[in-house]
Amino acid sequence: LAFLLARSETRWAGLLLLLTTFPLWVSAVVRSFAWMVLFYRGGAISRLLQGSGLVPADFALLGTFAAVVIALAQVLLPIMVITLYAVIRGIDRDLENAALGLRFRGVASRIRLRDVLATIAEWGLNIWLTREVARDRAAIERTWGTGLLLRFGLATLVTPVSLLIVAAYNALAAAGVIAEGIDARGTWLMVVLALTVLPGSFSAAVTALFLATERPIVPAIANLLTNIVSALLKIGAIVLGFGIIGVAVGALLATIVSALIFGALLVRSFGWPPLRYDADLARSMLRAGLPLMLNALLLAVFFRFDITIIRAFRPEELGAYEAAYKWVALTQILPPMVINAVFPLFARQAANDRDALRRAYAYLSRVLLLLAFPIAAGVSIFAPWAIGWFVGWEYVPLGAPALALLIWYLPLSYVNGVTQYVLIALDRARTITLAFAAAAIFNFAINLALVPRFGINAAAIVTVLSELVLYLPFGWVLRQELAPAPLWRVAWRPALATCGMAGVMLLLREIHPLWALLGGPLALWALLIVVGAVHEDDRRLMRRILRRA
């Protein structure tokens, strides 16, 4: 936080720093009573922990060591941020750039390679296990042992494969094919990162069980704790001067801690399922998981072609395009959370009640479109400010037009995300693989043809069109399996209301951007009601949420 504030070039940096010190403004008495309200037995945090099953029903966080640490951290964190802020502001940015070039060159590529190998080692077994256990909880006893041993076997292969890649890379360097090989530091970095896959595979397996039994809050809290431990270990490695290898070792220790936490959660919630290995079941799992694994790989490739081609043909525009892509990354936070929560329901409905699955698919698609269209319109209208305030004003001339185009990938992306998991629930994963392959080929070919001539705006348009190419086979197979309502029938009301909202925001923006930010959502809500996009089910859900709040 201190680094972001110190290096921020937005005019809001001073206000953000002031808000960081907000806990220091509050009276100690008021602050203490606020924490007591949150931590007592019926408080929000204690109820959240009780509902997750992590603690007994009579548990209260108030008066515990953890509560004291949290409350003290709230007060002392601003002091630490201010101290670090002053020190970082005094560091010459040229020194940072030189350090990045000399010490951390190639680190991003090593991390990407580790992620690819981890995806292969996971082999789609997480989604497969979630689907099978959601349909029949007895599948835990039948599949756990075989699946876990398969995971461990695949994860163990990641380290030797990483070393083979290092050897091949150095052989190419020795032959003069590439400029330089991977030194000892880079090799150790790859080995340590590869070792994180093994404990991570166990944590992912337990997470799949909680998702299948519709308790996503449990792994969410466990992952939050793990991320805190990981951040502390990485900061400690940097402060103690261990460099990037120390950071990687910190990540490895954090994944081991995560595996221990998930092991305790497994025993508490499910017992310890028997570790039986069934060769026939293993072959069946590998066959079923292959298309799921290929889907994950193709999805990763799908969003990398444009950047690779821009780097090769328009390197001067790459920074602006990556600035726009930061907003794309933000918009991808919500769909996995929603889809992971509803996928077990999809799996059961696909096996037992196709009509219910059709209704659930239509409802979730509509809700996501109610979010996607306004977000796309708002970001498009405020693209110059979105780039300037949060990335840097120097990227606005090229980045803002690209973002205004790129963000319109969002509506179809949300629909494709839901459709993909419905097809997995219907055992049509191979269709998804073919669709991703077709979209990836389209994305690569059209980007290669247009980006050298038209630059990053062409790449943004191709990204939007690629989502359409992906949806066409998805929709065709879905019509065969479910015969859902046409997409236009689900989308036209949110789209029409968004057009009205955009008109209001454009008018108000001429007065002041703040008025547009305030008036746009109000206009949207009114227009959604007028065009009938908000149903009675939505109102009941909103009332239920407000009552719980």
C-alpha cells in the first residue's frame, strides 16, 4: 500500500494517503466499542466464522489473542504505511528500474511457466471432483483416494519437467539459437516454484469438496489466512535481503501452511476419506479430466496472443494496452466467485432436473448481464479517467480508446463463463475444448493480420469478436441440450436500460464527472424497472439480503 501511494501519479494520491490514516482520527473509546460489536458472540465476524463451520456455535472472537492483534493492527498499520511512504518517496525511480532489469529479469516468465505446469498437473480434476460430489456425496469415499494419489503423482512430475526445460533452454543458448540461457539463480527459482505445486494440489482437492457441498466460505477464509501468511513471509524475505529466491521460498512455506490448514478442515468436516487406489477409476478420471485441463490451458492462451503480437509489432503501444488490460483483470474477479457457488447446483440439476437447470441458467445469465452492460458502459465513458487516475495520465492518449473498446468483451464473457460450466455439468466438456481452440485460432490469426497495421484498437476489437466466436458453438450445443431462451431475449432489456444510463452519464459528464457517477446508477435503476428488467424474484432476493444485513 505504501509503495502504491508513493509511486502513484494521480491527483488523488494525497486524499488516499489521508484516508489511510483514518483509524488514527477515531477516538480510542469509539474504536474499541466498534470492535466489540463485531467480535462478540452475535457480532458479524463471529457469526461469519460460525456459519462457515470453522468454529463452534458458541464461539466469540472477543477477548481472544487474535482479536487483540486485529485491533492493534488497525491502529498501527497507518503508522507503518506513513513511515514506509516517506522512505519509498526518497528512493530514485531509476534505481528501481535498474534493479528490476538486473535482479528480476525473467521472473514473470518463470511464474507463467509454473502456472502452465500447475494447470497440467491439476488435469481438470478439481472441476471433475466438484461435479461428481455435488451429484452424489458418497463419491467422496469412492474417488478421494484415487484422485489425491493421481494429483500427487502429476504434481511430483512438475519439478523434473522444469529441470528438463532449463536444460533444453541452456542447450539452445549454447547452440546460439537464443541469446542466453537460465543461470543458477533462475534454475533454483524454477525448482522452488515447482515444489509449490505439490502442497497446492492437496489444498485444491479439499477446496473442491467444500465447493461441491456448497460451503465456499470455508476455503475462502482459509485462502485469506494463507495469503496473509504468504505476504508476511515474502515481505520478510525482501527485508532480510534474500531476494527473489527468498520470496519463492516464502511462497513455498505459505503453500505448506495452506495444505496443513486444509488438512485440518478436511478431517473436521469430512473425516479422512480412505486412500484407496483404483486403476480403472484413475483411467476414467484422466479421460474425463483431459478436456477440462485443455480448456484451462486454452483459456490462458486465449488472453495472451494479442499482447505477444503487440510486443512484436507495436512495442511502443504495449504499455497503453496493458494499462487497459488492468481493468479487464478487475472485471474477472466476480464471475469465478458466482460460478463456483452455483456449479454444484448445475451439476445436480443436469443429472436430475433439466428444466430447473434451464431456469437457473437463464436467471444467472440475466443477472450477470445486468452487471456487465452497465460496467462496460461506465468504464467506456470514463476510460480516460480510469486510465489516468489508476495507471498514469501518460497512457491516456492510446490506452483510453483501447479500453473503451476492449471493455465491451464483458457481457459475452460473463455469458460464456456461465455457459461453459453448464456444459461441463452436462458432460459436454469436449465441446468446450473445440470452441476454445476455434476462438484461439481466430484470435491469433485476426490479431496477426490487423495489429501490425491498426495497433491496439484492433486488438481490443478482436478480443470482443473472439468472445462472439466462442459463444457460437457454446450456444449451438446448449440449444441441443437445454433449448434455453435466445440470448437476445435475455439481454435486450438490460442493454436498453444501459443505453439510457449511458445517455444520462454523457450529458451529466459535461457538467462534472462526479454528477455522472452519481446520476448514472440512479437512471439505470429507474430504467431497469421501466423496461421490466427487474423481476419479482430479484426484489425478493434484494429484500432478503437487506434483512440479513
